Amino acid sequence: MIRVSAFRWVPAFARGLVRDLRVRWALEEAGLPYEERLIGPEDQEGGFSAADLLMTTVPRILRHTDLLQEQPALLAYKERCEARPAFARALAGQMAAFASSNPEG
């Protein structure tokens, strides 16, 4: 059975926009059954998976708001994910690609 991991809670404005919707939609289009696994920052237990890659994007998008300050566990989760060396390498690579293809010079 395919398992879709999704945040147990997100701010109201993000509901219907969170990234697990893409996976759910694709599975629905393909007619494939799936089960959901609702998670929160407290469910991290030291492991790291593709679900973390997808899910940490949501709190990263909120970085220009005060919402993360109101949810310390979610802020800590985002910071743990961003502290991973692979994330730093991926981000640096993406930023370098943007810099090298900047049409403004």
C-alpha cells in the first residue's frame, strides 16, 4: 500500500495548498489506493525520508512571516532539515545555477 505522509496541522491559509496534495492527486488520477500518515514535528524520531524533503518546504515558505515563531516545534523541525549537509549542497547548487544564468548579468 502506498503511504502519503502529510502534516497533521497547517495554518488555515495553507490548507488545500500543502505539497501532499500533489501526491494525493496523482494517485487519485492513476486510480491507485493509498493510506495517509499524519505527522507532526514531534514524530521526527531521528529518521529522514522523502516525506521530510516534501514537508519541510511548507515551513520554509513561511520564513517571511511570524507564524513559525508561534509554533516552536515546527520551527525546530525546519531548522533540523535545513541543517542537513545535503540540503546545503542542493541549495548552493540551485543558487549557483540561477546566478550563472542571470539574464541581467
